[in-house]
Amino acid sequence: MRIKLFWDHIEENIIAFFIIFMAIMQFLNIIVKHLVPSLDGIPQELAVFSYVWICFLCVSYSTKKGCHVIVSIFTTKYSQKIQRALAFLQYIVDGVLAALFLYGSVLFINQTYVTGERGLTLIPLWIIYLAPFVGYGLSLIRDVYGIKELILRRDEVC
């Protein structure tokens, strides 16, 4: 039970960690700018890296919660059959977009890895650019799972 709870909330925990880390880095950036000017920009870069990871993890989190593409206020007035069709269309469109962004992120990660680009912190940028790969990869997996659930559950909308 403990492991299941950890995996069920892994994105929330990682997102929360990055938000806290980002806030700390922004605070440190102000201090470093005035006290240690030679380190200026390093905390800011770490904060930006955290923000990037937050954004792309939120992509998969919104897919997990089903709060994207279709606005439920418009779909609830339709019959169950139309709601199912719209939900199916939502997963298809989101899955195709996730697959396209996933492919683009693989190309970009490869290019960045080959060039060996690094930031101010000397962290290889390909590690930071893994964020879209992870976010859209999880989103694609959740879209496939959502389609499977829609097919298996014929009597209700997910």
C-alpha cells in the first residue's frame, strides 16, 4: 500500500520539490547578486531548470487528471454516447500531439548531447531537455491507458 501511494503521487511530489527548489533558488539569486557577484546567474539558471521540469511534468499530470483539451462544462450536457466519443477524440488528439512532441524532444536531446552544450552551472543541457521527453512520454502512456479504459468501460465516461 505504501509503494502504491508513492507511485500514485510521484508527479505531485516531484512538482512540489521543484517548486520549493525554484523558490529557494530565486531567493538565493537575490542574495548572491549582492554578496557574491561572481556566482551571479547560477541560482537563476537552476530556478529556470526547475521551472522547465515543472511545466513538462504538469503536462503529464493534466493528462492523468483528465483536465485538458475538452472543457467539461460543454460536454456534460450531451448524451453519454457523445461524451464517450469526445473523450475518445480527446485521447487521440492528445496522444498524437504527445507523440509528435516526444519525437521532437528526442531529436533535440540528441542534438544537444552531441554538441555537448552546458549551462552556467556546467550541467549538460541535454539533462534539462529530458523534461519534455519525460512529460510527453508519460502523457502518451496515459493517453493509451485512457483509450483502453474507454474501450473496456462501455457504460460510462472516464
